[in-house]
Amino acid sequence: MGKVKRMTSGEVESLLQTHGFALVSQSGSHRKWRNSAANKQVVVPVHKGRPLPLGTLVAILKGAEIPEQEWRDSASPPNAALQSRAGGRR
């Protein structure tokens, strides 16, 4: 499985909408999204186009039960970053 794709709150909200979530309320910079059919609810912090912290992003997407292949970057294998930093030497 690849690395987690960095996403902004707008990208997360679009993904939530495609999975049947609807915006139900907002308090300050936090928006509450609910999928009544699946009985799921998540809160997304909105911060002007900045990428969400990875832990927050993963918690939202796992809480929404969105399949991992939709939010993980399958293009790069998990150890690709380590290999590129090592300069290919062994």
C-alpha cells in the first residue's frame, strides 16, 4: 500500500460527498458531515487551502469508512522515499 495522499479540506469534502455524506453544520472552522444511510459522522477542519495534518486526514477517512485505495497514493511504493534519500547505494 502506498503513502497517504496529502489533501486539503476541500478535497476531503469532495470525497465525502461522493460517498454520500452531506454537510449538516459548521462551528467556526469545523464542518460536520453526516451519512445517514451508513450512520457515520465526521468533522473536517477548514483552513484556507492548507493540507490537513496526516493523522487528522487518516482519522477522518477511516471514520468515514472510505476505502484506502481512494486516499492512498498507489503510484509510489512505501519505501520509495527511503531509497531515493539513500541515493541508491547499499
